[in-house]
Amino acid sequence: MAAIGGQRHGIAVMNGSVALDVAVAALGIGAGDEVILPTFTIISCAAAIVRAGATPVVVDSEPLTWNIDVAQIESKITWRTRAIMVVHIYGLPVDMDPIMDLARRYGLKVIEDSAEQIGQTYFSKSGAQSSVGSFGDIATFSFYPNKHVTTGEGGMILVSDDALAEKCRALRNLCFGKERRFVHEELGWNFRMSNLQAAVGVAQLERLSETLEKKRQIGGWYDELLSGADRLERLPARTDYAENIYWVYGVVLKDSVPFEAEEAMDRMRGKGIGTRPFFWPMHEQPVFRKMGLFADTSCPVAERIARRGFYIPSGVALTRDQAERVAEALRETLSLNTTVS
């Protein structure tokens, strides 16, 4: 994993969520600190910041890729900002060049949540090709069953700094003492990955290129089958800096559709097609509102895609015939006139 992610050290943990907890703790982020992150992400990201006693500061989504809107980050930086938590969402990575420029200028750490894009690469403006996960001071990955590599449950922390790697290893292993094992100078967690999970992960990594090829094939099927569906927004197959890895295949209902994602998903369910909702924005999470966070925060792009977006079946076992059935059901759900080719 370290080789795939372009870092020197790989530290296996129980899942991608606890990888974020360890990452935040290893960087010494705590009370009085702020961490900038996208509002459109899984709750694990903000929860790790809050549990550390720090304050999450959210940024809206970029409409084309649904990732963090890089152009809005600098306006969120204050004297309390310690880090930017980058999250590569769904299929296309965040544009990393400008984020790394900001981190250097302001002396900020970068936590790179790459849970959804194992094996993805990024083309910088210099022409260099780098692995997603190679940019951050710490990168985290998830091996949940729906990821490109799975161990059932599991996660990975990647770092290049030797001291930071040692800190992460200690934190995931109860901070046992080096000289006297059961004498502890710090508190850690039992976040170790089991050997059985690790064995599954090794076999899965051997198939990564095959999995990526199949995922891109599925994405290509849907791009073709939904071509001309002018009431849907979808991620592009590529940007200037990356090709879509299609962890999931998401769609967003355009405003011309007179209902939101929840109803569309109900209609798809009635046709025997399972779907999943998009992430719900962090600034609208009841648990954080109860804590007094995100008062008067508005992120209109993320709010819209959360309400009007969902993803359709795209597991590696999907066949072309099944993809055609899904696309046809989606067109019927939206009363689209264009027939499936």
C-alpha cells in the first residue's frame, strides 16, 4: 500500500474512520485548532476533528467534480488553522497543486483522505504523475467491502516521515512503552488490523489493476447508456488532472426534475434496483448543530447535490446486461424520452 500510495510507511488499522482519528492525533491537532475540510464528505472526517477537541471549518463543493471547492479554501484560513483535510470524493480526485501551494504558504499540514480512490493518480501542472495519497503529510485509506481493495473492514495510514510513522504505530497500538511495555506515557487505541484481514488485503492488492479496469468499464457503460439523458448531471470521465476511477457511479437530478433524490430512489426500488444516497453535508448534521457548530453556514452546491444526488449499482460483479437494466429503469423513473441503445 505504501508503494501504491507513494509514501514510505504503511500502518494498517481497523478501518478508514479510525485512520482519520490516528492521523489527527499524530499531528498534534487539538483544542483551539481549526481544520478545513469539505462539507460534502462522510461524517468520519469531521468526527475525527471534533473528537480531538478541534474545530472543523467546512468548504462548499465544486460543481463539476463534487470535491472541495479549492478556490474557497484560502478565505477560510485563520491564525488558528492547523491543517487542510482533503477528501477525494467518489471518482475524481481533488486538484492538489493549488492546495499544496496553500499549505506551503501558510505552513499547514495536509491530511489526505483517499478512502474512495485506491490506485487513483493525479497529473500535476508540471506534467508529473503522482499517486493519490502521496501529497499529504498523512494519507488515509479504507478497505470497506465496497472499496477497490477490501479486507471486509480495514484501513491504512500512509506517511513518509519516520517519526510520524512511529507516532501512528504507537497510537494504533495503545502506546505501549518501548522499554517497559505496560508503562504508558500517552493514551492510544487498540486500532490494530487482524492478520486474517491483512491476508485478504494482500490478495486484493494483487487484483487492483483488474478491479480498476472493471470499474472504468462499468463507468463507460453507464456513460454510454445514459448519453443524452439531459435531466441528469454526472461526473466527467476525466478532468485536466485525472481520469475518473468510478468508485461509485453517481447522478444528480437537474432542477427540471420535479422531485428530489429520495423519490427517485423509491421509484428505482419499485423497479427492483437498489441505490444509495449521497453524503449529507457536515454543516447540516444534527449532531454538530447540537454542539453549536456551523451556525449560519451555507454551502449551496453541497446542499443541492446531497438532496438531488444518489448512486446506482456499480460493483465489480455488475454485468453489461444489468447495467442496461439499471439505465433503462433510471430513464423510466425520470420519464426520459431517450431510449437505451
